[in-house]
Amino acid sequence: MGEQHVGHEEFLAPGRDRAQARALRRSLRDMADGGAGEILQEMAQDVLSGRIGLREALRVGPYATALTERVRAAQAEWEAMPAAERERHMAEARRYLAAEGDGGAAGSGSA
């Protein structure tokens, strides 16, 4: 993708710190690369390019439907996971957010 992309600062909001904004942008980049299907790929590309804001994108019917389906599937997968594995994933997420909060030492790059 050769387009200009918005930075993580675009995703700062009340209740969301810089580490969370970076994590959100990283998730959008993964979706933009095709990791979540065509509809969410399009949505992520639109948001990252600045053509549409994240809140506005969440009100677009097909985007909202695809995202809801994706979240439901992830929730079902999470609930089916053994408790020890869930705790391992939570610990990994806490470490990631802590590293990002410390200046992004764990892969800040252009995030």
C-alpha cells in the first residue's frame, strides 16, 4: 500500500492512552493487510488513509456487521480457551502495552 497513513495519534481518545492507540493502529494495519477479510480490509485501509474516521467507519452498515461478526468469533474462541492459556495471553498483552507505554521499545517503528 503506497498511500499516506495516519499515525497512532489519530486514535487517541478519552480513556485511551498512547499504548492503546498504538495497539489499535497496529490492529488496523493487520486488517488492512487482509488479515480479517475483504470488508474489514477495506474499512481499515479507509481509516488508516484518513478517508474516514474510526467512529464514522463503525457506523457504516457492512463495516459494523463484519466487525461484530469478527468480535463474536473472537469472544467464542476466547471463552473456549483453557484458563491457563487465557492468562498467558493476558500477561503477553499487559507486557506489550507496558512496552508501548514506555516509548514503544517493543516495535514502535512507524506505529
